[in-house]
Amino acid sequence: MTDQKKSDQTTSSEKPWGGRFSEPTDAFVEKFTASVGFDQRLYHHDITGSIAHATMLAEVGVLTTDERDQIIEGLKGVKADIEAGNFQWSVSLEDVHMNIEARLTDRIGITGKKLHTGRSRNDQVATDIRLYLRDEIDVIAEELKRLQTGLLDLAEREADTIMPGFTHLQTAQPVTFGHHLLAWYEMLVRDAERLQDCRKRVNVMPLGAAALAGTTYPIDRAMTARLLGFDRPTENSLDSVSDRDFAIEFCSFAALLMTHLSRFSEELVLWTSAQFDFIDLPDRFCTGSSIMPQKKNPDVPELVRGKTGRVNGHLISLLTLMKSQPLAYNKDNQEDKEPLFDTVDTIKGCLKAYADMIPAIRSKADNMRVAAKRGFSTATDLADYLVKKGVPFRDAHEIVGKSVAFGVAEGRDLSDMTLEELQQFSDHIGADVFHVLTLEGSVQARDHLGGTAPDQVRAAVGRARNQLG
């Protein structure tokens, strides 16, 4: 073995688990198996968990109060070092936990080695991830609420703005822009509910499960759970260290949220195109072309739409990671963090972009109105009108279909036809039909809970604001 290779390897005695081993870890294997490059972001939660653990150990008599105080002050000093940028992360110490413990021991001596009594890195990391994810869920919930508030404000502002509603991306019936935005809002309501439901299962504490079978020390898991703000300790030590359902569930929430944001994005991209020209996005949310000077590209919606794929991929990654693992903990679970971390970062960024952008949208009401008049959007209203006059719906459907065919041939909307022209298809049509055929009459006619009438839109906004708090 060369001197260089010897220097690249960590001797077994330098590892906390090194007593069993007779040769040093291979240099490549050491780097390959280390997680400190990405799990160091857990430092705050790792130290928080360790402080609670030390507090509990002193309470049950495993540590003295002096040892507890030394450990807690030492951990606070380590945290200060990390946040001041005075901490050297070591690959040879593998992960965030061992790096912090080693620095603690350097600071306070042999007492630092007592911190790990009654726990394992298995239950320690499971606790850290839950603490981290719980905090991130709370941040995400607030950003989601900010986006919801922005949607409600815009929907209220656009309660009277008429636009075409689409099915199959073909003009279907008139709606209002405010009503359309409230459809987006409803998707986010479900997302927010899923997020809070996920938080309930995140907020249980695995600490105390140790490696997989619990510990012989007289620990008080309920006390530690209270100190860390968990609802309760977990019930089964095997499941405690191996469970990653909560991370998968969070990524499932994230995939659905991103799917919704992607659908919003697709509509924004369409609506800002010259072919639709329904809305304007402020310049600060767009970019230009390096070759075509006229271009104003909706890059924020496009990028959010694109990022949906990576979040969906992270969900599949975690499902695949867990699908064949026997109980209890396996090294595979080191691969849970990067997908989870990137999912958190991605949805936080996308939510911020949308929460900032939505209030700045400006509608082009005249263009929306012109588009709503195309495609015979009030045809269903004419059919309903005939039914109210006593015509069976199927007959009314056929009558209106013939009227539309006539309009296609003549190049005119139903509302542009004369009474005589409409009456050639049914003598049930009277002069009062023209109120039905107006865009305003169409949206106002749906004056019921969940309908398109502007007053219903404003009432829905009010109910939503009350629920949102």
C-alpha cells in the first residue's frame, strides 16, 4: 500500500464503530457511503434533538445534572460554530450526527461521549428528519396560504370579467375569470388539507427506539416527545427506525401540488400567447429572446411546469427505495434525504414564485369577452330556454344544433341572429330569448352555490376567506 493511500484511509480506531474492524475503510468506500455532504442541513434539528435527549437522560438519572449542562452548553457552542462558518465538516466522520458529536467531545471532553447513551444513529436520523420536515411543512403551509390569499384577491377583482369556459380546449360556455380562478383555489384547498394531514403522521417521535429494539436504560420517551413538540412517541421500535411513510406521503402531497401548479402554468402560458391574449404578466416574471427582440416569454410558469417532473420523480424514487426493504433499518435509507430535500426546496421556490406573481396578473377583459362570443358559447343556454318553454331536452338539443349549424354557415353567433331566423328552428322561441343569449345573461343565470354568477363568485370568495383565516 502506498503512503498516499494510507493517508487517504481512516483507521478503524478513529471510527465510533471501529472496534470490530481490523483494517481501515477504503478511501473510495468512505466517500461513497458518507452522507455529510447533504445531511448537514439537519444540524439544527440534530442539536435540538440531542439537547432534549440529554435533558431526559439527566431527569432519569443516566446523566448527572452537571454532565447535562456541559453537553447542552457544548452543543450550543457547536451550533454557533456551524452558523458562524467555523465548522469543518469531515467525510471521514460520515454524517451530520458523528461530526457534531466529535466536535462536542473536542469542546467538553469525555462527557461528550456520554450523549449517545440510549440511542442510535438509526432513531436519531429518523427523529432529525421528522423535526426538519415538520418545520418545513409549517413554512410551506404559510406560503401556500399566501398564494391562496392572492388568488382570492384576484378572483374578487375579476368577479365580473367574462371569459370563455373550455372543455377539450374548445369554447363551451361563458364563465367569469373570477370563477375560473376559484377553481384553482379549490385545488389548493385540497393540497393544504393533505399537507396538514401529513403533518399529523410526521409529528410522532421515533427517538428511544435505538438501533431497532429499544434500550435497556430507563428512558422517558414521553418526556422527550414533549420537549421536542411531538404529539407522542412511536409505538414499535422496529417500525420507528425503518418507517419512511411520512416522507413518501409528503412527496405525494408535493407531486399533487406541483401537478396543480403545472395545470395553472399551462393556462397562463396559453393565455399570454398572441393567440389568446387574455392576460398580461409583469415583465419581472418574464424573459426575452436573444435573437427575437419582440419576445416576452412566460418563463416562470414554464419552469414551474417543468419542475413538476422532478418532484414526481422524487416520489417514485422514495417508493422504489422502500419497496423491498426488510425490517428494520438498512443503509438504503440514506438515499431518502436528497429526494426529500430537493422536493422541499422545489415546492418552496415554486410557491414563492406563484404567490408573488398571481396578484400581479392583469386581465385583458375586452379580449376575453370577444373570445367568449366565439364558438356559440350560449348554445346550452338556448337549449335550457327551450326546455323551460316545455320542449323536451333532446328535442331542444337538436333544435339548437341546427341553429348552430346555420350560424356556422352564415358566420354569425346566435346572439347576432334575428328573431325570425331563430324562429325558423322552433316556434317556442320568443323575443325574450335575447337576454338568454347575452354573455351577461348566461353567467348570471347560474346563480347558485358553485355557479358562475358574479355575486356567487364574491360570496365564494367571502366563504373562502373565512375558512382560510
